[in-house]
Amino acid sequence: MTETRNFLFLQGPASPFLRHLAAALERRGASVHKINVCLGDILFWRRWPIHVYRGPDTDWKAYLDDFLYRHAITDLVMLGDGREKHAAAIALARSLGLRVHIFEHGYLRPDWLTLEPFGMSSQSCFPADPHAIRQLAAKVAPPAQTSRRYRASFLTYALYDLSFHVPNVLLGWLVHPHYRAHGPVHPAVEYAGWIGKALTMRKRHRNVAALQDFYLGRKPRFFLFPLQLPGDYQIRRHAPTGNLLTIMEATMASFARHAEADVRLLFKVHPIDNGLNRWQSRIAAMASRHGVAERVDFIEGGDLDALITASQGLVTVNSTVGLTALQANRPVIALAPAIYDVPGLTHQGPLATFWTRPEQPDATLLQALLRAMTGTIQVRGGFLDRQSVIDGAEAMAERLFSPPMLPSSPAPERAIFRYEAELRAAFQSQPDPQAYP
């Protein structure tokens, strides 16, 4: 007898994606429900019936438990595993033996989405052992060749983001009095940061052009550190210390102590950083504290692929840029659990040794990793471009109905923050701990 699949959606992206995914699942015979926790959720959902949770976080588990029982839910689907309601829902679903599906932007960029059981990064069920990865790759078909490239419009992203957050700010108190945005700052403060960036655009572009000319033209030896967003749950939930500034400070201390005197360190800002983090002054202060002010730079833009290719290697917390660097055959060290942090691909020794003896990636193992990922936890699509939403929803629905190929619990290797002790020791060794912002 075929099992009836009853899906429950929690929060998704500021995008029509969940609406299209629901339709794709219903075409396959499933029923779909969604709990909306804010006005922005409702505006993007636009489907009946509308379930709205208006209570405090303390009552969420009891409400969800009752909802799961009344609607005979078999599967939970949500964007990311870090939001408080999502983390609580995952724990409850595990205790009840339900399936949980976490989706996000793709580990592979562009044109891919991630779909994993139960969690990501340190909670990923994807294997971390090279032999297991090769075995998995042998069981799945290679990805279909396609020349499609979806449009990644920043304007669309901004309009969707405004459509989600502005109603919450202006009218949300009427619908969801206890709701708090999951980001680290209020949306109005974040928009003020974007306005500030727009007003200084010309000056920033001149600085980027000059720095890129230096690094690509004069070809100094350097390591690249692409920054992630400090409020990203990949940092807050899946990285040692849960604080990007602490990790940056520790990396700077290690670089100052162990890198050769003619080697430089270049920090690159995330493309959608809101401008509120004062990276330039903070990085300059860190470099000054460690006596490497003349060897450390900060770039707010530029050609990422060209900078990766020109670098000696890439230092990252757990950014997807690490995969981009591996595909460019550059050494990578991941300071937190990452899907690609596998012996034979990334540097496995201490951070102290990466500056002078970085381990090169194994090209054949990398191809096995990519094939295993596309056959299990990656689907083609996106959240913004209309065609990417349609394609992504269809591909994700198809994957949700496919037999599971991964274990139901995280790979034990991913639960260990193996660089935490070294990072904490390097951080504590800085010249003036009280100067840390």
C-alpha cells in the first residue's frame, strides 16, 4: 500500500518558491500544509487554508505537536536548520520518527539548491569519509548536462526582501505580536546599511579596482579569506565559537605567527553584506594588533574567481566558496565542518601549517564528491528567477519522493569542531584581548 505523504512547510525564502513546491508535491499526490509565523509568510504563501501561529516561542512546541498529530504529518520542510522554531521542530520530528527536509541555497553555485535530511554542515548526513563518498558516487547518475544559467538579479532579491519585511515592520504586530525576525539586526537598520553603501559606491569601486590591479597585476603571494555574513546560521550554529570576529582574529594571529614574511592575507567581503559591520576598520585594527598591518588588505568586491586562481590558497569558515576554490585546484582549509571538508580534498593539518605547507586537493576525489552531491543533496533551481523557481520546485518535489540514499543521522566526523582549540588558543594569544570589539 502506498504511503500517504502529508507535508508541513515552516518558513521558506522571501520568494514564491514554497508556493510552487506545494503545487509540485500536490501533483504527485501529496497534501501540503504551512504554518505561517509572520505577515511576510502569509503574503508569499497566498494559499488556503492559512494556518497562523501567533503565540510566544514557549508555546511553539506544544502547538506544533498538536498540529502534527491533527494533520497526520509525515514530512517537515523548512529553509535552514538554525532558526529557533526550526531547531525545535527538527528535535520534535526526530522524537516522533518523522522525516525532515532542510533546504537552502546550493552548496554548488550558481543554479543549484541544497536539500538535506535533518540538518546542514555540522548536522549533515552526507558522508565525510572519502571511501563512502566514492561508493555513493558510483550509485548515482552524473548530472544532466545543461547550458541553462538563471538570472541572479539583485533588484529582484531586494524587492522580495522588502515585500517580506516591510509588512512585518509596519503591520506585523496586528497578526503576530510575538514574532521576531531571525536576523541579528532589525530590518530597518539593515536597510539603512544598504543606503549607506549606495551613497559610497563610487569610492568603494575605485578602491576595489586599485586593490584588484595590485593582486592580479603585481602577483604577490597571498591567501584569500572570503567573509561570510556574521548573522548566518552557518556561523552562529555550525562554527567554533559561533562568532565570525573571533575566528577572524584567531586567523590573523596564526597568520602573523606562522606565515612567511612576504606573504599577504586578503579578506573579501560577502556580496550581500549590508555595510554595517565596519570591516575595513575592524580588519585594520586586528592587523595592527598583530603587527601585520602592511601585509593585510580588505576588498569589497572584485573578481572572485580570478582572486581564487591567483591565491596560494583559501581560508574559510565553511563557505561554499571553498568548493569553488577546490574546483579551481587551489588548497582550502575549512575552519568549521563543511560538506567538502574531507581528507584528500581540504587541508587536514593545523591552521599553523596551512600558511607554509597547504595540502593540494585530489581531483578524482573532487569529481566523486560533486557527483555524489548532485545525485543526493543538490537539485537544479533557484529562489529568484521565475524559471529557476519553477525548475527548482519540480526537481525538489521529485527528490522528496525519491528513495533516501543517506543515513538518518549526521556523519560523526562533522560533529567535531577540530580547529576550535587552535583557534581559541590563537585568539587568547593576541597582544591585547581587551581591544577586541
